[in-house]
Amino acid sequence: MKCKVVFPDKRVKASFDGLKGSRNEEKQLYEWLNRAFDDICQNAFCGVQIPKKLIPKEYQKYGIDNLWKYNLPNAWRLLYSVARDEIIVVAIVLEWLPHKEYERRFKY
């Protein structure tokens, strides 16, 4: 099955694109995200599913009904949703954030 990684808005896409030509730490994050995108395209459900009742309100503006967490190195988290467009799996990348911000977002 084909896979497509998309971003929900221009701000998220611009943040991702900005990582490519940046300093070492951010460039490494860019590489980790690309590796995660490859893994997600191989198996869209490779992350950990977040229960629906825990999906933060700020993500609901994107009209998602599922949320997945992919653990990146150095305690970063990639949050994405899975949608289907005919025979293409679409991974919608919502955000990536360090573990402390992830805990705050989900009120852990």
C-alpha cells in the first residue's frame, strides 16, 4: 500500500523544512524525523496509539479522530494521525516535541 506523509498546515511544514539547513542538533532531529516517516510508511501503526479521550483539544482543529506517538531519540516525540485516501495511507504529522513538553501537553 502506498504511503504519503503530509503536514496539517504551512507552519508545521515550514518548521520541518527549517530543520534541514540548521545546526547539528536540529539537523539530527531532521534525520530522525525522516527515519520515523520511513518507518510510518512501512507500518502506519508502528507508534503507540493515544486513547481518544486524551487527544488534546488543539489537535482536534485538524479534524483527526486518532492520534499516534512515535518515540524519537533523546526523548523527542512525534505525534501523527493516520487517514486513508482510497488506497493510500496518509500520515498526518501534527507536531514533534521534547519529552517535557509532551508531558505538559498530555497533562502527565
